[in-house]
Amino acid sequence: MIRIAHADDAAAVHDIYTPSVLDGVATFETDLPGVDAMRERILGRLKQYPWLVWEEHGRVLAYAYASRFRERAAYDWIAETSIYVHADARRRGIARRLYGVLLDAMRLQGLNQAVGVITLPGEGSVTMHEAMGFTPAGVWRSSGHKLGQWWDVGVWQKELQSPVTPPMPVVPFAQLRETSAWAELMHRTNI
């Protein structure tokens, strides 16, 4: 089942995230944030952007969220996306389904662009993003140092909808989640 994350998911989300912090390069964060900080991240982001989880039999196996791309107001219609899947749940299509719902939610908000930032080579992530319609938009060379080496970071971009002029304000996720459009998306998703 795909649903909106809530504060009680912080421990499960932190457990999924921990290997990427300690042993991987999917994130350049090097210190574990802790469960309380993860709870604050979830609740803070949900005001403006979606944070979704994949749950099976009461266990959170994956999460995906959108976040602000840049601080300037001119960037209001683009958001960065992130997804993490528990090692036990990989290669089951969960990432694509969860990411698809995230992108649909962003579209409903009125966002025009999604950006995925991937530590290279990141074959699995690159494959998943490209399967979701993202295209390469550039590489930041030797942009992060972790686990004793420098890493390149690739940027992938997906147009969610054509921009219009003048643009409509982006609907905050806290507002979107109360609409019939959101209820319909969740209904279609979890049939």
C-alpha cells in the first residue's frame, strides 16, 4: 500500500536510510540524523511537498519524497525527488510504482519539473529514472567526497507538464492531500 508518511514512520525511514549514510553514496550525508531528526524532516516537508511510503503488512519498505530544488522564488515550479528502498524489497517494482505516484502528486500540485540527483555510476538509479521518463541534464564532476574518494553526481530531469505563462501558484501538499484529486489518485494507486 502507498500512503502519506507520518511521524510514526520516522524509525522505519531511518532504518532504510542508515545503510546509505554509513556504507553507500546514494546520499552524501555522513552522520546519521537520528529518528527525531527524521521525524522533523518528514513533518517539515509534508507542508509543501509529498513524502510517501510503501507499506506491506505494517512494515515500511520504501519511501519517496520531493523537496525544494533552490531557494529563489523563480524555482517554485521545480522540485528534487528522492527514493530509498529497503534491501529486502529491491527488484520487485516498488521503486517505480512509488516514484510514479510521487510524480503524479507533484503534477497535481502544479509542479512542472522533477529533478533526480544521482551519485555516479549509480546504474540502478539511472536505469529507474530513465524508465520513468527522466533524461540526463548534466554532471557535476568530483562534487562529493565520501568513503575515501571523490564522486561525480549526475542530474536527471523530467517535465511533469508544460509550463504556462503566467504560472499558477504551486498547491502546497498539505492542501492537496485534502482534495478529491488526491483521494482519486490514492484510490487508483491502491486498488
